[in-house]
Amino acid sequence: MEQGAFAFRYTEALPYLLLDSIGWQSTDSPYYGNNGHTRTDNGHVIFQYTLSGEGRLELDGQTYRLTPGKAFIVKIPSDHRYYYPVETGEPWEFIWLNAKGEDAFRMWDRIIEHGGEVIALRDRSLSLSSFWDMYKAVSEEKLSDCAELSVMLYRFMLSLFTPDAGLNTQAENSSIVEKAKHYIKENLTTPVTLEDIAAYCGVSGAYLCRLFQRNKLSSPLEYLRRRRIEAAVTMLRTTEMSAQDIGKQCGFESPSYFSKIFKAYLGFSPREYRVQRVNYPFDTIYLD
């Protein structure tokens, strides 16, 4: 097969999922790049995978190196920019496709939730095999029927949920979440901001929040508050410290704020919990 780019303009388009364009190309142009807010083809989703060389993706305040084996998936419009970094000195070779239709955004959201916007794919993954089947059908067999192409596109998109898609990125994301949880555990008694946690993990605050959501967790700061309330419950039952001192010890800036947050989670104030030992005999309470 040879490099090329192919686009489709259907006269009777299916409403669900359509292949808008597909390609295989190389570039070393300093002008190559796209901004997710300035493109005119709104309503599309993009998949792009590096074969050789290197590209860059800016997303949520992070810059990702798109080295061989890395793919990114984004939506148009959205807050992202991808481009060729001329300092690498080597052409960036990649494959890509654009899709549109009712199912395009819906499936992209699920794929991003499953593995993130940047994923690692094995050379012989089902995803790449599905892509090359589609590229061959278009470039060599001249397939242009929207229904047949939609079937192949669904197969490709569903393949991104398989176990061999995005394993490296998922493991990396889990490691970042665990690092954040460790930092929170070690800093329950000190003032902590989202920026502090994110900086410790080496990511942006927005990206860290999204990782927590993908791992079925609350936000980092909500996770911090819950751990602080858990610590406060234990101290109320196992020490003679005043509720005010316990709140301060657990990182709450003022007694009134401590009481407000405690009551929001448990339904009564710290002092009320301390005296209701018969009805609530628990020295430890875990908050999901």
C-alpha cells in the first residue's frame, strides 16, 4: 500500500457513524498542525497514530510526545492542539481517520473514558489491523459505499475497547492516581490545593480531575475532604482532644468549616457524634 489521503461526501449518508476521511502521510513542515478551536470541520472525531518520527499534542495543560506506537483521539471542537515539532529533525509519519455522525461523539466519549485521549497500541493490535483493513479497502479497492465503510468503522472503534488497546496509558494513569492518593494521605494535616497535588504528580489540575473521574473516584479535593473526615471520626473517639483542635489537626482552617463539612457527611456535628457513642459506636467510618 502507498501513502495517501481520501475523503468522502455522501449523497445519502447514514445518520449513525460515517467515515469522513482517512489517510497515511508523513510531514516535516513547521506549519503542520491543527487547533481544536479554530478548525472549521466541527462535529468530527479524530484518531491519529504515530508510525515513525514524533509529534506533539497539547491537551488540558499537558504536552504529550507522540512517539511511535502512541495514538491520540480528540473531538472537534475541543481544547487541544497537535503539531509537528521541527526540533526532532525527523519526519513525522502517521495514520489518521476522521469520523462523524450521531454515534461518533458518543463512542469517542466512551473510548476516552476507557483509556484516555492518548493511548499506546501494539503493532499487531486489533485496532491497527482494523484500520489497515479499512485503509486498504479505500485506497486499493476503491470502496466508497457508506454502509460498508460504516461497518468497518464500527469494528475499528469497538476494537479500541479490547484488552490490547491502551494498556500502557491505563497503567500510567493508574500510577498517577495512586501517587495523588499517597500525597493526600501524607498531607491530611496541612493546607493542600489542587495545584499542589497536581504538581506533585507532574500533571495539570484539570487532567488529574479527569483521571480521578475515570477511576470512579470523586475529585482530588473531595477525596482529600473525605479522608480528613475519616481521620477526624477516629480522633473524636480515640482521643480527648477538643473538636476544634481535631478539626485543625485534620487540616480544616476554621471550626465552623470543620463542623459544616462533618455534618454534610455524617448528618450531625463533631460534638454530637462524640456524645452519641451508644447509637454510633464506630471508631472508624469509611466514606466512599
